[in-house]
Amino acid sequence: MSSKGNTSFLHSPVFGGIILFLFALIALFWANIDHDSYHHFWHHTVLDFHGVSGNVHEISFHHIINEFLMAIFFFFTGLEIKREVLYGDLSSMDKAVLPLAGALGGMIFPALIFFTINLGEDTANGWGIPMATDIAFSLAILALLGSRVPIALKVFLTALAIGDDLGAIIVIAAFYTPEIEFIDLIIAAIGLGVLFAMNRFGVRNKIWYYFIGIIVVWLAFLSSGIHSTIAGVLVAFTIPSRQSIKHDEYVDKAQGLLDDIKKHPKKDEDIMSETIIFKLKNLSILTENASNPLQLEEKALHPIVSFMILPLFAIANAGVTIHGDMGTVIMSDVSMGVLAGLILGKPIGIFLFTKLFTMIGIGSLHKDIKWSYIIGIGFLAGMGFTMSLFVTDLAFKGLPEYIENAKLAIILASFISGIIGFFLLNYSLSKK
């Protein structure tokens, strides 16, 4: 297989979605065949962590995945958001307004539906659970429809899902932080200040960004009370996003160095002279300065996130043990809130807000997109999975019964929403 074929495979939303789905199924089977071994493996304490303020944190494999690996996922998400805001589908008001309007409606309606169903109950705090969209699953389902899908529709869904991610990050930081240790937060702020200063003064070596980002910012956030995954997003915003040397200048200088290397005689095929070594180092520095660090990091992390971090998150979090009567579980307020929020609230909110903004003249729908497509996209956005599972643990911390009910509803709602969205779009696109 060619290198291009390998790259295509690693960045395919279909394969990423399939692997995520398989690991979720493995988690479900494992948890229901042997609940004790599943729970013990993921939640058994493997080490203790002492924060700057003196807090002691017990760390399990579940914590390592949800606190550290998911911080890398949020770092990747932060890179995506920054790229889209600077250069992509969110870089101008004309491009961003409708997807962001849809994302806003797709967060407000599910949250209101969940909160209304659970009004007056302890479970009302879970209103943030059905707000999210799993970009991996939604884009995978859309990719299954092939070349019939207009590019504009893929762009709309991608921008909408990124807007959803940004909203979920704000919700986690603002509403699911029980208490804050300000000493740790000040240390994190100092670390972020150093990273922004490094960016400002042209430091491009990613090792320094990773070192300070993990040792200072992430550890401080972990101990501060604000979920450590937020550190991933904030560190991503500090990564340089511009070239230090223009493309044409790079080509001219690189060509000059290559010409010098070609002209320089070699005594042995495998032994380089000091001159050639010097030229190659200059070429390497020149190439680094001509690159966009943000793009390179995003490209490098994509397969790691898709094929390692998200599958591990799925197998560690989707293991719902089904106890007793399935109907009773589904009819609980938590489950009904999640099901109604994702399956109904998402498409209704996305469609109504997108329609409202076009009616009042703020934004217009692309000529290749029909309103029936927006309804189908709304259902695909109801596949909350990863982010919804993540918020569940934050919303119902220490309440295992509510967590089990919510996670089962998330898995069921994501499956139903994906099926409905696929068939609606398949029908609509076939008539194009």
C-alpha cells in the first residue's frame, strides 16, 4: 500500500467510527459478563497523586484515561478549534454563523428537555449530558453515504460539531467544577502565560510546549478542581500557528542548499563531510521554520486520538451493566431526559435555530444544502457518545445508579439517532 493510502486509512472517519463502535461493544459485553472484573480493572487505584495544595488524588486506569489521555483528546480538539477559527469554517462570520447557530440550538434544546423532565430531582444537574455531539461517529455515518454528500454539508456538520465541542468545554469549566484550589490555578495561569510568551517570541520547539503544558499546566489543573482536560484545550491555543518564513522564500533557499549539497563531492557514499552536515542542518531548520506547528501537531495526533485514545475511552466508560427490568431503566427520569434530549432535542434545536437565523437575514444556507439535509444532520448530531459519556461522570460523580442509567441511554440514543440520520439523508440525497 502506498504512503498516501496509509495516510488515507489513518484519517478515515469510517474506520475511526468502526473501531470506536467495536470497543464500545466490547465494554458492554465485558461489563455484563463479569461486572466485578470490569469495575476492578478500570477503577482499582494504581498510584496516589499529591497536589500543590496538599490534596491527595487516587489514580486508577479510569482516571488515567479520563484525566490524562482525554486531556490529549481535548488538546487535539483545541488545535481543531484554533485552526477553524483562524483559517477554516469558523474564520469569518459568513462561514461560521449558521453552523454555530445550529450548534447553539442543538445545545439549548436538549439541555432544556433534560432539565424539564428532571425538574426538582437530584438528577437535574445532568442537563449538560445531551448537549454534545460525537464528531467521530457523526462524520463516520456521513462518510458512509459516499460522494452524494455535498462538500458544503460535510463542512456544515464539521463546523457544527466543533461549535458543540467548544460549548461542551465551556459547560464543563463553568458548571461542573465543584470547588477550586486557587493556588493550583495561579500556577496553571503562570504556566499558560509562559507558553503564550513563548509563542509571542517565536519559540517553535514543541518539546518545550509539551514539557510546560504537562508538568506545570496539566498537573496544576488536575489538582485545582477544574477538570484537567480543560488544560489540554488552553495549551492547544498557545501552539504557534504561522510560518516563520514564507513559502516562496523557503523554496528558493532550500533549492540553493540542495544545489550546494549536490555540487559538493563525496569521498564515500555513506560518509558525509562537515560541509554537507552543516547544509543539512540549515535545511532542517529552514524546513521547520516554513512549517505550521499547529497543523503538523493536529495531523500527527489524529490517528493517535482516533485509534488509541477514543477506543480506550469507550472501553473504559461504555461498560454499562444492565440490572433488572430494562423497561424500568429506560423509563427513569435520567434515561428519558437523555433519550429525548439527544433524539428529539438535537434535530429540533439545530433545525429551528438554523431556520431562525436565515429568516432574520443572519446567514444563508449554501445552495447545495436542502432543509431536509439539515434535519438529517440534526439526527447525526444526536450521537452524543464520547462527550456525553464524559459529562455523565462529571455530572453524577459518586452516583453510580444515575451514571449507569445515563450511559445506557446515551448508547441507545446515539444508535437510534445515527440510524434515523443515515436513512433520512440517504433518502434525501438519493433524490438529488
